[in-house]
Amino acid sequence: MAPTKKRDKHRSSNKNVQSRVRTDEACVVAQKAVVDEVKAAVRGSPNASASEKYVRKSKSRGDPPSTAALLKKVNECLDAFQYELAKKFSQRSVESDPNNLEALEMHAVVLTECGDVDGAKVFYEKTIALKPDEGYSKYLGHAQLVDGIESLNSYSKAILLMEKALADIDDSSENSDEDDREEGENLSGTQLKTQLSSAHCSIAELFMTDLCDEPEAEGECKKHINQAIERDPKNPEGYQLMASFCLVKADVDLARDFMTKSLNLWLDEQKVTVSGAACAKSDPVLMCSLPRSTRFSSAKLCIELDMWKEAIQILDVLIEEGDEDADAWYLLGYVYYLRGEKFFKKARTYFQKVIELCKKNGESDSDLLENVTQLCEEIGVTAAGESDDEDDEDWESADEESSDSDLDEALREMDLENCES
């Protein structure tokens, strides 16, 4: 409960409000309640001025902010990365309309962005309880916040609802003439197939991680990967996941084939973003369609498959997007470390960047720093950056020499096999 002085202040200011709004007493009381609650929510916040400005606009019109108007403000705040302010507005929308599915789900999204996972789960579960057989997005959001069987159940329900929605779109398209179809129907159908594909990928990942000990894990994993590719053959995540599956099965060649298929769908796009040729006025590092986390996984998988150049191309852009990411610098250095002595100077350059970032971020006792320090000592450079060898090697020429060496080695092995036979 607010202090008496603050209530008295609002009571006296209400006289001025009454002179500007409609004389209907019920409207005045409702309007005053909205103003007081929103002001209380943002009092002491660095974003208070923006929120109070919005409240004053609604106040001057004589009507409390509608749920739709509040949700619009939530989206604007999210677009501006003002998560705490978005939380204030989404909380108000839930309080004003407790059974509004859109408000409840939006509040869950905002809480997730603010790091309140437990709170987000509560609101996702509220939306599920209200309309369990309508709307798949709440199940997708919930599935990402829980583990194991619970996550599997939410993804599975989301897939059922998406399949139903896709069938409705197909029926609608069949019953309309080509010329009469709205452009949004085909677009939404395409987007829905991509979401379906991603949901199948998520289930496959569950069977490779949380549910890997289940008796049917291998079969279910492969089934959902195939369904992901079938639903959207242009989704690189499906092929990348199949590459991971093949690698687990120790089929390295097949894993490389699937990884190449995945990269062919987006790596050229990333090359364009690096050159900035696609749009000179746009920020080139923001144009790649795949999320950062997926591309980071791509880089790690390329390293496991000895696809060095592809890994470097991916990591270069990840670092352009965020040069404070110590993990990206580490992976880049690790690629050169794995290539051998000819690339040690490049490796230690990137390892030294990792050391610098770890110390800057106060992570002097982190496992990453310990690992990098050991690698630096192994290749002849201390954690302080002292190098025993200043020779550098050109990437392309050294790569060609390495390829020639690998070819010679393979030929020697073939000769030995012929001699033995």
C-alpha cells in the first residue's frame, strides 16, 4: 500500500484531472486507477519519464490505455532493447486483462528476455491452461524453458497445432482461385513450414542430449531430422543436425556431405554480408538470416569435421558482430592451432585476445583462460604474450603445402597396401 501522503497527493491532483476529462464518475475513477498503477510500476525507474509520458497521453484523452495499446508499447520497447520498460507495460496489460492470451504470452516473452525463466514458465503455463488446443507459439516458448520429457511434450503439441494450421492454409488455398489468393497466405505457409522444421530439429536435439538414454533415442532422432528436412528443404538446421548425427555414428564422410549441404544454403549469404555488397547502406553483419547461436554451432561442427576454411569464414563474421566474445576468438585460434606449427603465430595472436578479454571481464580464474594459457605454453608463448618464434606463414601457401603433404602421405599408404597385397 502506498504511503498516505502519496495517496493524498493523487487525491488532490484528481480535481485537476476531473476538469479535463469526461464528467462520468465511473470513467474518472477507472482512469485515475490506471494512472496511479502505471506510475507506481515505473516510479524510481530510469525509464519513468517515457512511461509517465505515455500515461499522460492516455490521461488527457480520458480513457485508460487499452490492452492493444499497451502491447504495442511492449513491442516498441523490445525493438529498442528496453526490456525492463517492456516488462512494466506487459505487466500492466496482464493486470488489466488477466485472461488475454496475447498479453499473457507477451509477458512470458518479456520475462524470458529479462532472465526470469521461472516467471516466464508460469505465464506460458497460464496461456496453455486457458486454451490448450489453440496457438502453437506458447508451446514453442514453453518447450525452450523446460527440459527432457516436459520439453518433448510441448514441442510435440506445438507440431500438432502447426500441422493443423498448415492444413487449414492448404485447404484455403485450394478453395480460392490463383488470382484471388492473398500474398500473405503463401508467405505464412512458408514460414510455418520453417517453424515446423525447426521444431522437429529441436526434438532431434533432445534425443541427442537430455533423452539420449531413452531406448528409442537413435530412431526418434533420425526420424525427426528427416521430417525437418522434408518439411523445409531450405532450412540449413536440418542438414547441420544430420551432420552431427552422422558424426556421432562415426560416419565422417557422410557428415561432411550434409554439412556442406547446410553451408551451401547460407554461407555465400554470409560472404556477401562481409563484403557489404548486398546493401551498401545496411549494416553488413546484421543481414545473415541464421541466428548467431546456430552459426556458432556450425563453426564448432566444421572444426570437428576438419573443414577449416569454412570454420574461419563463419568465425570471422561472428567476431565482426561482437568482438568481445572470447569464445569466438578462442575457436578461431583453435582452428589455427589444430593446423599445426605453420599456423602457430596466428593461433597465439587470437589466444592472446582471449586472455585480454578474460582479464578485462574479470574472468582470471575461468576454465577458458586456463585452457588458453596451457595452449599458449604448448606452442611457445606465455600467457603474458611473449613469443619464442616471430615467423609467420601465409595461410593459402601453407594450406597448399599441407594439402600436398596429405596427398603424398595418402599415396605412400596406397603403395604400402599394394606391397602387402
